[in-house]
Amino acid sequence: QVQLVESGGGLVQAGGSLRLSCAASGDIFSINAMGWYRQAPGKQRALVATITSGGTTNYADSVKGRFTISRDNAKNTVYLQMNSLKSEDTAVYYCNAEIVTRYTGLWWGQGTQVTVSS
């Protein structure tokens, strides 16, 4: 059984910062890419950022220069540092990870709400 648990969401004023964490646990052999996605009300879930096991990162244009994704492989944890937050960043944020157990699959966290007030 594999589980992804997110934390760090909340309410913040525009211009502020938040740091999201997502920890993977369970019968894990290794983790390949990890990422963050978000879903705003009435919109589809969209990519925010991804990071490979080697540390190569990719960002949505809307967050480049403001958000930073990182990971701690020893802790099976991925982070999202969000700075200069805008009201349009308000969404439920989900982490995902490609995890190798007895097979390889894609797991999702339960989501954490981020609300940016203007």
C-alpha cells in the first residue's frame, strides 16, 4: 500500500508565500518523477511543476520565477515553495509521483487547499 500525504496549504494574502510538502510512504522501491498539479473551481486539473529523480525541473509558464519545486529522495518527499502568490493561484493543489513497488504506477495525494486573498 502506497500513500501520498500533502500538507502546508492554507489562506495567505496576495504577495505572500506558502510551502507545500508531499510525503510518500509504504512499500516503495524507488520513486521516479514527482509533481504538483492544481485545480481551480470550474477548471481542469493543470500542471504546476515536475521534478525527475535526478533533479530536472519543469514549470508551467504561469508560475515560473515564483514557484520552486524540490525533493528529498531520502525522505520520499517533494516540496513546492510558492512566493509572490496571486489570487489566480487559488486552487486545490495535488501532488503525484511515479512509484516503483512490485510494479510501477502513478499515485495521487488527496489535495490541499491554497487560497490567496487579494
